[in-house]
Amino acid sequence: MADFSLEDLKTLRERLGTGMVETKNALVEAGGDLEKATELLRLRGAKSNAKRSDRSTSEGLIAAKENGSTTTLIELASETDFVAKSAKFIALGDRVLDAVAAAGAKNAEEGLAAKAGDQTVAELIGDEAAILGEKLELRRVALVTGEKFAVYLHKTNKDLPPQVGVVVGYSGDDAETARSIAQHISFADPQYLSRDQVPADVVDNERRIVEEISRGEGKPEAALPKIIEGRVNAFFKQVVLGDQDYARDNKLSVSKVLSDAGLTVTDFARFKVGA
């Protein structure tokens, strides 16, 4: 019988979140040495990671952290909601967020290269994936700039960590309205801050599509320019924050709400798990 106690078994299971049988087997193989058993379990998990590389990660969490004149938003993904709601995964999210924010990473590639103690974020996630037994990935990172920030994290399920997250960078003094704009963004999912941010090729493609649709509907030739322009404007109302109808009062545009509150939105980001 290997020289280890039930307390050793409990300690290792709590440390790694591994099953009873595999933990006991590792301790037996390691002769009761906790550190060696930990290494064995991690190595076995790492080998399993390769087999999981093509699996989809549609669950996870969204988290945000303010750091002076910037706020970092991340999406950390897992395979199952069982892992997504676990204390170990949520703790990993905090560690990853801290490291990514400290590095000022602007995207996932920079985030993965950020230092987390004596390893990179990519290595940290790989180690935890081995322990949790699922594919984990830092799917997205955004760095939002602004004088002030409104952060809104929304739980779509009370048992899970936040699944939707919004960060709004703004200037002005109405924090309550700024937060309501962040809530609006979580619901309306705008893609751009203003019309001039929409790439010209995107607008041209939309104009071409609505023209084909309008002609296919047999609209009078003389009326086509006005119809096409109206439909392009409707497209802007879908994708541009300032043009959208305000979620709390669809008789108002978001730009009108911002103007009345003395707010200027300078930047924003929205992530939804798996989207």
C-alpha cells in the first residue's frame, strides 16, 4: 500500500478537481508523493488535450476589468456548462483576466502571450484544461478606452457566470444613463459606434442587395432611389449604435438619449458566449 492518507487524497482532489479513482491511482504510482502525483495527473490531462483540440467550445464566461484609462473584456470558453459554472473555471477566468488586463492586450493573440506568473496565459489555460478534462480557450479579448466606463455583465442563467458582457467608454457625468446604454447594447448588439465607422464596402454591398430586392419587387424605376436610401437607412438603424431605437423607449434614438444626458460614447465592446 502506498504511503498516503485520505487527507492527501482529499488535498490532491481539491487542488486539481480530479476524480477519486484517477487521483488514487496517481498517488499509488507516485508512492504517495503529492507533487509527483500532481505532475502525473497534469501530464495525463495534457495528452488528452490534443485529442480535444477539434471539439467545440460553446459555453464559458464573460468578464471585465477596469485598469485606469482602459477596460478589458474577455470571453473564456469551455465545452460544457458543467465546467463553466465550476469554481475552478471561474477562478481561472479571474486569473486570465488579471494577466490580460495587466498586459494591455488588445486581442486574443496578445492575451495568450501575456505573462501569468511564471508562465503565459496560453500555458496557464493549457494546464487547467488538463485538470478540468475539457478543451478551454481564450476566444476573444477587447480593450476599450475612455474617460469613464460603464460595465454590464448579464447572466442568462442564474447558475452560470455572466454570458453577455458590455463595456462602454464614455465622457460625461450621467453614470446611470451610461449603464442603461450598456444594457441597451447587450440587447441590441450594434456593430459600429457611428455611420462613418461602417466600412464603405459593407455599405456598398448592402446598397446592392436592397437594390436587387427592390427591383425584384417590381418597384417603379422613378421611386427606386428613395426606396433604396430608405432601406440603407434601416440597415444603419440595425448596426449603428447612435441610429438604433433606444431599448427603453423606442420613440427615442440612442443618439438622442446620449445628447439629452450630456454623454459621448467613445468606444464600446460586446461579447456573448459562443456567439
